[in-house]
Amino acid sequence: METTQPFCVKYIYISFALVFTLVQINVLAQKTKTKDNFNYLVREEEGDLNKDGKMDRVTVHMDTTNKTSPLRLQIMLSQPNGKLALAVSSTQIIEPQYPADKHGAYNGYQIPDFRIENGNLLMWSEIKGGNITYQFRYRNGNFELITIDKLTNNSTKGYIDENTIFTETKFNLVTGIRIETDDTNSTKILKNNKRKKTVLIRPLPKIQNFKFSDKDRY
């Protein structure tokens, strides 16, 4: 003889199933929301990075829902089928606009610029007392840091005068040659205004491992 379950038991089963389904939907929604937080496009650049004659794309998005306003760099490379595929995604290469360690204060620097020249990716960033440009090349499936060009000054007054000394640092990571050159607006002659040394970094830094704080290393 077929037995039937009491109505209350069926009701409990149905209620449990409904609650379980709602919980799963909520979890999925939270995951989707977390994934899509970088919702504001700040920078976009196109050019051929992988030397296949097709346009690749570089984007920077900001997470406007996070109080620190973090930024995400993504590089999408063209494929034989004509579509773009994500090759790099990094949230550590650009400093958040309002870093946690500054307790809600603006970091003082504009969002870096990206451009593609001669098949290489250039990143220009403001730093204390100047700016720095990183150049990355695409090789063997990675973007390697190959040159750094940094310009700083020693002014502590908030403006440039005749006593200000400008220092340009050119670092070729492929050859390891690092050259610092000092200059000034005045007519005085600077002693030892050019310094050259060899600094070998192997393997070359890769963009996916690069942090905005690495600027202090160079």
C-alpha cells in the first residue's frame, strides 16, 4: 500500500528547499557583485602588443563601491579567431586613490597613463617630486619590464627655483646599465653630475607581479 506523508512534513520539505534556493541565489549574487565592482572605465588604449598585426586593448577600471577607490589594470590580446582574450589582470600595479594606510586621504597622485609605442606598453606615473615611466615588452607570454625613465627634483619648498637640482635616472634592465644625471636651472657647475653603474635584475620583473610600491626600488 502506498503511504503518504503528512501535509506538515511536505510543507517543511518545501520550505527548506525554498530557503536553500534563496541562500544559493544570494551567494551567487554576492559573487557576481564582487566580480563586477570595477565598474568605471578610467583609461583605455589600443595597439599591437603581441606583434600579430591586430589591435590589443589596455584598460584601467576603478571600483567606485570601495572607499579606497582601487584600480584594476587589464590587458587583452588579440587571438587568431579575431577575439580578445584576457592576458593580464592586476590590482596591485596602481595605488588606490584613497589608500587604507592614509585613513581616507587622497594619495596626491593622478591615475597613471598608459600608451603603446613600438609594440611596447608604457606606464607613466606621478611620484614624489617628479614622475616615472615604465616600459614593458611582450615576450614568451609575459610582459617584462625593460626600461625605467625617472625624473625627480630635490625641492622642498613646493616650487622650482635656481637652487633646485633635477635628477634623471635612465635604467635599462636588459643591459643592467643605470645612469643618473643631475641638472639645474642655474649657471653653477655641478660636480659629479653623472653617475653610471651596472645593476642586474634577473629574471626581469613581470607586470603581473609588479606593485606600485616597487618604484622605490629603482
